[in-house]
Amino acid sequence: MPNNKNNAKQFASTQDHLSIEKIVDNLVVMKDGTVALTLQTTAVNFDLLSEGEQEAKINAFAQLINSLTHSFQILIRTKKVNIRGYLDYIKNYQQRQNSAGLQRQITIYLNFVQNLIIKNEILDKKFFIIIPFKAILVTKTNPMKQFFGKKEKITNIDRILDQAKAYLYPKRDHIMKQLVRMGLSSHQLSTKELVESFFDLYNADLSSSFEHHESIAESQSQVATQFKKETNEPK
């Protein structure tokens, strides 16, 4: 049987090297007191638009930039996609078909996809807008308590979150409305999505191994939830 206490210590030591203090209420709290709200947006293929549509997109983006009175970050994450699970699914589907003609068509499709993978990398792009809030006052664990083994952490995190929400939510709503004018939809990442995203970011090799499962999202969610649970357990 695995030793849960040792596992918890191992996870905690990993978290010590991260700049994240806590992920709560759909927000990321950094160890310096900065709070970040993350929006994930859709995208458009700019090259496929007509000249008039391109100009409209540029003007709408310019209006978004000019309307802002605060800083924000645009993050584009590109990740190689492992589609072995999809190919296995197609092969299993092919074996269940009674029609010889349909099986031949599926074989042609499989060969096409496999040749495509050999010649080109399959990439997945995700687009994010990050809005930060910097807390004015950040209090941490008393140095005397740290001397006796108490872990350093932010002690006024609830007050910081209240201030962050009052600052960030109007900015979030404004940006989302401006994105609609550009023909883009967006949503704020939930706590669960944020934990899974950071887990995937810091454990790319481990995440790719989940591709063999029926649901990579479900597998990552289970591991990420366990990670969060164990690191938040009182020592």
C-alpha cells in the first residue's frame, strides 16, 4: 500500500517551487499577492477572411485596445496532439463493420490520417487573455511561526480575493463584450480548468501518457484534483 503521507510531502515539495499560492474561486493567487483571472477565447482564420472582414477585425481589435485602462496578457499555447487513441477507435470501429466496402473506405481513411501524421505535426492551439490584479497589502506567516516549522503562506488571502473580484470582474465583462464585437466567444476558466491546465503545463510527459485512456480530460481531472487535495491538507 502506498504511503499517503510521503506522497503528500512529495507533492508539497513540488508546490514549493511553483509561484502559485492557491487556485480558488476561479482565480489564481500568486505567492507575491498577484491575482489573475483567465479567459479562454475562440479564434478566427484571418487569412481566409475577405479584405473588408479583415479590416473590420482590425478595427474591432483596435477599439478593444484603446478602451482598456489596465494591463492584460494574451497567451497562445501550442501543443502537439497525440491521436493514437483516435486511430485505435477507428480501427475498432472498422472491425465491427460487416460491409467489405465500408471496411475498405475506412482503411483508405486510416492510411490518409497516418500519412498526414508522418508529414505534419498535429497541433492544438488555445488562446487565453489574462487579467492581473496586484494586492497592495500582503501579509504572510509570522517569521517566528516559520522558525518552528510553520509553512510560509499568505494569511489575508480572503481580503485579497474580495479586492481582486471587485477589480477584475468589471474588466472581465468589458473584455468579453469587446470580443463579441470581434466575432469571438470566451469564457472564464473555472478552478477545475485552471488546476488541470497548470497540471498539464508542468507535467507534459505524464499528460501525454493519458492519451491511451478513453478520456484524457477525466484522467487529468482525477490526478489534478488529488494534487490539489493533498497540497491543501493541513500539515
